[in-house]
Amino acid sequence: MLKNIVSLASLTLLSGCALLTQEQSLNATLEAVSKSEQNITQKLEGLDSNLAKQAEYINNLESKIAKLSRDVKVLKKRQLTESASKSLTNTTPNPAVSSNLVSADLAPQARTGMVTLGSLEKIYIDVVKSSFVARVDTGATTSSINAVDMQKFERDGKKWVKFHVSDEQTAPEDRKWVEAPIARHVKIRQSSTNDLERRPVVELWVKIGRVHERSQFTLTDRTQMDYPILLGREFIQDVALVDVSRDFIESKASKKSAK
């Protein structure tokens, strides 16, 4: 009888040990799976961070390439303009020379590599496939757009903004959203309050006649102005000379579209 009791106790003890070993093995497996999941999550987060950094690096490179391209165009056009000016000096007794004004009767060969813009031009914005009347102002440094309904948001870790271009020719319900990444911000001093206002700057592909350029625009309130878009020297010096005595030279728009 005693032998049976001892045998039964031994079996029970061995069974308990086996169950304990299985539980420990299961816990070890679960812990290993949990650590593996944590490692995978950390690696995915690391990949997302690297992708975001690479995207930002690529955007910076694109901006630098675009700037270099514009600088090269400016240098080429300046060389061509200087050559044309020298040619006119040799053939014309008293040539009228100006850095940003082209006489209406100036010979075409004197503007090789450049186009001539009037004081008003039709500008086509690629992203909305729409045209607007722009005022060409050689006295302004930067270009600006009358942006309304502005909304800032994030996309792929970058700050973006969407807005409507407000003009009198387009009904509010027909306006299309313009979406673009914010390239930078500028601070503008308000003449009425003397306070600084922080405004976003975006880069847009625009077209005026034969000119198709990517340029920066400050988003601002131009509702009190006659025209929704202003083109400043930063855009003009890359592509054109200006004849302030005429309108719609390059865009060849009807003067009826102007106010």
C-alpha cells in the first residue's frame, strides 16, 4: 500500500513539473513575440522618420536646383541683353537705355532671350488651370496673390496651405482650391497699425504667354487692390523686360478683361 502511495505521489510531482515547464515555455514564447513586435514597430518608426527626412532633403535639393536654374537664366539673359545694348549703341546715336523699361518700337533682336511684359498681363496658374489678371510692378520686390479662405494643414510631415484666389471675374462658388507646400514665411509691417504680420510663401508653376516658370508668391489680402496678383522684380528679372506703356503684350489678352 505504501509503495502505491509513493508511486502516485511521484507521478503527481512529475506531472506538476511538466505543467510548470510548459507554462514557462509559453510565457517565454509570448515574451519573445512581444519583443519581436516592439522591434518591428521601432524599425517601422525609424523607416518613417528616415523617409520623412529624405523627402525633406529632396524638396530642399529641388528648391536649390530651381534657384540655380533661375540664376543661370538670369546670367544668360543679362549677357544677351548687354550684347543687344552694345549693338544698339553702335547703330543708334542716342539710345534710350533702361534696366526695366523697353521702348514699344524697340527692334525684336534687341530682346533676344527675353520677353516683354506690359503693366498688366494674364497669368495662368497650373494647379487650378485658371487665368487671372496680374499687375506687373517693377517697384515691388516679391510677387503676391490675393488669397482668401486660407487653411493650413500637414501632408507627409510638411506644412501645406490651401486657399482660393479671389478676383471679381470668378464667382465664389466657382473658385478652385490651390494647394501647395509652404516654402517659408515672411513678416510684413502693416502701414495702418505698424504691426508685423507673418505670411506664408508658396511656390507655384505659372505661365504668361511663352513664359512658364516656377515662382514664389506671398499669400496676402489684396481685396482692396484692383488686381488679384502682383508680379514683382524677383519674377520679372528672371524672364522679362517691362514696357509700362502697354498692357497684355506677352499674354495677348483682350483689354476688356481688365478693369
